[in-house]
Amino acid sequence: MIYLELFLTFLQIGAFSFGGGYGMISLIREKVLMHGWLTEEELLNMIAVAESTPGPIAVNMATFVGSSQGGFLGAILATLGVVLPSFIIILIIAALIRNFMKYAGVKAFLGGIRPCVVGLILATAITMFMSTVIRFSSIGDTLAIDFNGIIIFAILIATTVVAKLAFKKKPTPILMILISAGLGMLMYSL
Amino acid sequence: MNKIKGYLSLFLTMLKIGLFTFGGGYAMIALLENEFVEKKKWLEKDEFLDVAAIAESTPGPIAINAATYIGYKNTGMIGSMIATLGICIPSFVIIYAISLFLDAFLSLTLVAYAFKGIQICVVYLILTAGLKMLKQMKKTAFNIIIISITLICMIVFSLFAVKFSTIFYILLSGACGVAVYLLGKIRKEKKQ
């Protein structure tokens, strides 16, 4: 039953992903690829849409996947699932636990999770790079390098470096998305 | 009547924040502070810093965590529901609308090419977000070990198609944090 599956999957995502936004992507990716709800390309498209629209990325992802798999009701259930753990956990902390952040055990647990989230984000980026740009996602795949992709990646790095040197500021994600959209249209049409 | 006015004000403020913040969690924390500490003065600055720390440390979207907490402090259980609903509704409506026509939009060749570029950009954005966090992290032996093990295991497991959920990495790392803390405590007690 797809409705229950959507609800329970996003409930897990809401309960076990730390670090907000990008920190949640590794678990979202694992679940949506495992269920076959999105391909890697569709997932990346969706992250771009989530980045370019207002609101928390996880809520945007839940609504989109829910809608594509189970229509309006699916969207409601997936969104409810991703929000519910936050809601309950925060309610308990706000109502019952004073000085939650001061407990040594909580601090130690979070101290373990923080570096783990960094590792997860980096590993997710690297595996995504391998599966989209060099098409090598598991042992036994034959390399099929997307040279346009590599050039776009290099241009994005150069853009960041130039912006930092010239304006002392990193370009915003939306600007980077627009630049890469233009580059994509240009390079893949040639 | 005053109560209903309070609920309405909370709901509309959260709706506004949900509608106008791009870039997720951290951007939203800044907006929440502006609204609830500076403008409305519902929370003290110190209290808000606590809210932000809790929102970042508990699982789930940071903005939802913060909204639930602020709503609860404002008007209890009903307040937390209203705040959470308010901050979610704009995302939900916008993304639901997009989901209805995204496939048709992507079937245009030029749009598909644009999105091939965008996919690369998203990988780049995730990588830079990770590198930024890596830079800001204290380079203690514990942190370096956890980051390296997570990174290497996840890439190797993915190459060999071994199923090992992200949830286990999180729980194991948390357990390591607690274990190191307990060991340190035992050692200290022995010395005394």
C-alpha cells in the first residue's frame, strides 16, 4: 500500500536525519532510490527545484515524492510523515526538558553525530558525481564520462573562485543553478 | 477574542516566513529571529539562541523544529500546531503545483538539457556545503576518524552495492560519541 509506505518512509527520514537541509539528503536519497520512487537524475532535479522554491528542502522533497507516487493524498501523508517526528520531539523538549542542550549525554551523542553528518554529505556528493558525471556507480560498470558535465563542473568552480576574488562573496545557489541551466542548454544542444 | 487574534498573528507570521525564505534551515533561523525577537519581542535573545541550538541538534528540518518550539512557547500545544502548519503550507502548495506539470515541462528538449546542467550544479552545491562544514569543524582526532570512516565506508559500500542504511551511520557515530565521553569520565574518576 503506497500511502502507508510513503508515510512510514518519510517518518523515518524525519526521525533520523540530522543537520537540516543538505544533511537530510543522504537519507532521502537512500530511501527514494531504494523504493524506485526517483532516479538519481530526477532526485537532482528535485533538489534544484527545492533550492529554488521557498521552504525547507525536506518538506519540498516529501511533497513532491508523495505527489508523484500517490497524488494529493500521497503528498499530504509524506509531508505529514517528515514533519511529525520533529513536531513530537520538539514538543517533548519544550514542554518537559529544561536545559536540554546542557546534558552531558546529549552533548556527547550530538558530538558523535556532527562529524558523521559531514562525512555523509561529502560521500553523497562524491557518489552522485560518480553516477551522473562519470556513470560509474558500482564495480563492473563501464566508465562513460560525460565531458560536458566535467566542463560545467569546472566552470562552476571557476565562477565561485572568481566571485570570491572579485566580490569577496560566494555566488548564491540560485544564481549557480541559473548559470548551469544556461550552460546545459548551450553545451548539450551542440 | 484576544486569543484568536494571537493565533492568527502567529499563523500569518509563520506563513510569511514559509513563503519568503529560500535556501532552507539556516536562512529561516535568521528570519525567525528578526520576526520574533526584534519585531514582536515574544522571545529574549538568549532564549532564541537556545531555540536555534535545539532546532539544529534535533532530527528533522531545522525550520520546522524552530517553528514548533516558538509556537509552543507562544501559546502552548495549539500554538505549536498552528506555527508548524503555517510554515509548511507555502512549501506544500508551491511544490504540489510544480509536481503536476514538472514532467511535461521536462519533456521539452531544451528544458531537459538545462536540467542536465542543473544536475551537475546540485552535485557541486552539495559538495561545497560538505566542504564548508568540514572546514568549520574542529580537527580533533575523534572528528577526523568519524568523518573518514563514514566517508570511506559509504563510498565503498555504494560501489559494491552493500546495503547499509544512513540511519546506522548516525546511530553508531552517536554511540561512539557517548562511549568516548564515558571512557573519559571513567579515566578521570580513576585518577582522583
